[in-house]
Amino acid sequence: MTDGMPEMTSLKRTALYKSLGNPLRRRILEYLGRHGEANSTVLARELGESSGTTSYHLRKLAEQRLIEEIPEKSGGRERWWRSLPFSHTTPDPATMTPAEYAAAAQLAHLKIEFDTALYRRAHQEYRGPGGWAQIQRHGTWMTREELLEFMQEYHALLARYGHPREQAPDEARPVLMRFYALPEPVGEWNGEPTGP
């Protein structure tokens, strides 16, 4: 289910995962996230592609409501685009069709590569507890209900302290954050499999 959005069908999720796994579309989304807006000509110049190619991918991203046209800046054949707020939680893999699962697995593989590089960079740029790069690792005991409640509070904290690009204070920078939680692999806990 998409967070705060209508539930997507398996077919739409498959298309979304394939789109997010497309290297050029990822670069377009990253550029728009960093710079706020662009047209196909700007993106072609910045990303080393033809404007026809970037225009095609912009339209595909718009179809999936990942970006939208900026009407007040667009005119004639020149269309300007901005990214839209987006949040998605991948469903239980057991509920996915084979095509959806394959697309989600491919996207997850790309994310793991990116996140591994990000983790290394965080360690390289760490300058102590008062710096921009922050690294935390913790372990504790929780029930599943407590973990899910923790996740809700984590999302609430992101909403409380984060800003949309257009409302961010002047000193704000884009910050990449990653979070994952999983139980220790004890084989089985109270009759429930928890790992190998």
C-alpha cells in the first residue's frame, strides 16, 4: 500500500518498481529532488542524453504520479517538471505475483548497492556527534507490536523535523536516511520462524 495514497494494484506496483529501477529515470528523479525543477532540455544537457529521450521518460514518470508538470512555467512545447511527494511501503512478498516480485527484487538489489555506498560514505564523512554525518547502531528487545509502534513514531519524527524542499530553511540540506530493523536469527522464537 502506498502511504497516504490509494492502494495500488499488483500491475501498477510492478510498473512502479520497473520505473524506479530504470537508471535514467532514477537520475531524473534525483536531479529533480536536488534542483526542484527542470525541463527535458536541461535534463538532456545535465544527464548527457537527448531531449527526446528525457522527454519520453518525464512523461512516463508523470503517468505514475512521481512528477508533475509546472503549468505556470510550461508553454508551447517547453514543459517544466517537478517531483511530487511520494512514499511507498512494499507489500508482503508472499502476496506478490511473480512479475511483481521479480521487479521488486531487481529494485531492491539496486537500492542495496546504493545504500552500501551511502553507508561507506557516512563512515568516511563522520566528524563526531555534532556533524552532518550521523551513524547509529542499536540493539534492544521488543515485541512485534512495539516494533510497529516504533516505526509509526519514526515516521512521525521524520514528518516533524523534515521539510518539503520548497519550505526548507536556508541552512537545510538534503539528508539521506536509512532505517531497518530485524530480529536476531535465533531459528525460532515462541513457535515463530525468525531466521535461518
